[in-house]
Amino acid sequence: MAHQTTLTPNPFITGSIARVVVINTDKAMPLVVHVDPLYQQPLLLKPLNPGYTFAIRFWKAIVVAVFLGGIALSFIWYWWTFMLDGLPAFGIQRHNRRSVADFVVESVIEQKELALAHFRSLNLMWVPKPANLVRDST
């Protein structure tokens, strides 16, 4: 199963664009899973892997700590240090967001029926129109 991250209209929320993972299954039609709600609400992943929920929350806390630490450091050291701490915070946050997409694909590979049923029950999975898929550069 190959996957890629793209943008596509969300059929469950009219007028919104969703960042999705395209999962090419054995069938001719690909499936997409909307990954942003899974990153914003890690408890949605708990039925598939409770440890992953903790990992997402842990790295979100690290991002906040790095960013706030840089702001505090700018008061006691050089004023511009808050700008430098944004780079590692952004990098950690971006990697954490991408790891959610990787986890979605891994869970579909390992626990195919359970994962597909779980994502469908949350209205996070659908079959897209191929013309609507736009490559995501994030």
C-alpha cells in the first residue's frame, strides 16, 4: 500500500478542504482518510493504539515547552532568542503531524478491518473524485 498526503474537498463538511492521506488499496479506487482531526483530538486514535495518543500529547507539550522556554530566555538573554526557538518548535510540530498520517497508514496495513471501520464511523474516510486531489506540500 502506497500513500501520499493531498488536499481534497470534504464531503461531510460542505465547503471545507481537508488534508488527507490517500491509501491505495488492492481495489482500483483509492480511499482517503482526513488526518487533521486525528492530530487535533488524539483520543480518536485510542481504540487503535492507546500509546500513540500519549505520544502525540507528549510531543505537543514539548513544542509548547520549547516555544515558551525561548520566550522566557529572550527576557533574560538576548531579545531575539524567541525567534530561534520557533524553528525547532515548528520542526517538532510538523514531524508530529506527519507521524499521524504515517500511523494511519500503518494501522490500516496492520489492522485493516478494525481501522477502516473506525475511520468510517468517525466520517474521516471516503472515496474521492480523482480530479479533486491536490498534492499537499506540508
